[in-house]
Amino acid sequence: MTKDNDQMSLIIDDSHQFIQIKRYGRADIEYKETSDILTRATGFMGDYDYTLNPYSGCSFGCTYCYAAFFSRKKEQVDNWGNWVVVKENAVKLLQRRKPGWLDGKLIYMSSVTDPYQPIERKLELTRRLLETMAERHKPKLMVQTRSQLVTRDIDLFKRIEERGGRVQVNMTVTTDDPDIMRTFEPICPPNPARLKAITKVQEAGITSCITMTPLLLVEDHQAFADALIDTGVRKFIAQPFHFKKGKFVAQTRSQAFELMSEKLGSGKDFDREYLNHYRQFVRVFKDKLRNNGLPPLGEGKEGFKPPW
Ligand code: SF4
């Protein structure tokens, strides 16, 4: 059966568990089998046992996303944000693992996509992976997202914990500046939705963390810091963006650099000004953490270490 409208084309296919959606919002959706759903964690994620990416590609399309550069084809890098590959056999692969195989294993979901893609709302692939983990394993699971959709799965985070596993949910927030957001993260959910979502996760009793990774420019240091702390979240991580080394997808680099130099009131070589800005904000934030009796700010790779 096929049903078309402006937004999407639905194909209900008896051989698949999914309703296949060829296009969702602005992203082309492709379905592919993968050889394994758990990847040995290395490098920045080296303190974890596995990374778990239900999708490849990401329709949030942050212009500075390093994950874009792991794409196999040049056109995928150039077209970052406009395509998503669904790993259609992901649940089957996880179900093949013996019950208990992931007990105590540190899993980072996800390292090169957001597990709460817009298409996840329809497909529930991440949800079914969580169900499988809750039923058969006791993992130590770190969930990293920018989407409010994460609140849909609070019941499963609780179930994993009730059965002896551990879960922490990280919500990324990088700036309070609408111009910066439009240039660097044009399609990500807005801050109020992200902050409301992480508040809900925290209030449900799931360990929560706000990751300012990378921290871009902050317009109002005091107000931004207060808004993050007012969520009730107790853990925070920050990391500066390395503009010199940083890669940008498609033609966004010059636009991003112009905006940064304009905002910082400097020339194109604004690295030092940016780092001063980062340090000033971090100082304000650390003071607020101290005054509110909260744990110290985690920074860089150390901050991302598993807490268990
Ligand atoms: S949400 Fe994460 S994975 Fe997706 S584009 Fe942004 S940085 Fe990349």
C-alpha cells in the first residue's frame, strides 16, 4: 500500500516490521542491513565497551558534526542532515546475543548519530533496542541526544534500572544565541524543548546530565547558566570547540567563521577570543555550581567517562 502526501511516502511492506518511509521531513530514508549493531568503542569513547548506533546519518544536520566525516561517500558528507540510514536488522542482531551477554557492559548510544532522530517517532527502532536490553540484559547505558523524544522511553530506562542495569541520559545544549543556533544547528530541537525534556527525565529519577559539547557562544552567561541549573539536573559537562581543527559540512564553514568573528568582534583568526569567551562562561558556571551545592563541572574526555 502506498500513500503519498507532501511530507512523506509510506510503503507498508509485509516482509518488513517497519512501515517504510522513503522521506521524512527533509531527510531521505534508506533501509539497510548491518553486520553488527554493537561496535567496539575506541578513541574518545575508549572508556566504554561498545557504541550503539541504530541509524547512520542524522537529520539534525549540525554543520560542525564530526560524525559527518565518517560517512563513506563524499556526497553523504556534502548532504549531511538530509539522509538517514535505518539499520533495519538492528533488533534481530541484538536479540541474537545470549541473555546476560551485555550485563555490566558500558554502552554509549550513540556516537555517530542521534538515537532520537525525527524518524524514530514513527519507527521506534531505538525503543525496540531498549526493550530488548531491558528484557535480556543489565547494561550500563549512556544515552546521548538533543531531542525531546527521549522522554517517550523513560519507562524503559526505569525498567533497565529495576532489573539491575544503569542508565544516564545526556542532553546536549550548546548556546543560547539564536543566530549561532541557526548557523550551527539549524534543524535541532530548540533549547526550551531540550531543557524541558531533560527536566522530565531527571524528575523521573533517571540520572541526567547536560552536555555543553561543544560550547559555542553564549549571549547571556548568567541567564544561560541559570536556565541549565534550573532544570534540576546535577551533572554538567563542557568542552570547547576547536575551530582550527573543526570540520564543517558542505559550504557552512565560511558562514560560521564570519558569524563567530562578527560576534567576537575580532578578525577571522578568532581562536584566542573564542577560548577566552569559553573560559569566562565556564568561570560563571563553576561559581553557580558551587553556590548551588552541585558537583564540579566535568570537562572534555574526562567529563565523558562512565560514572559507574
Ligand atoms: S545531533 Fe549529533 S550526530 Fe546529529 S548532526 Fe548534530 S552533532 Fe551530529
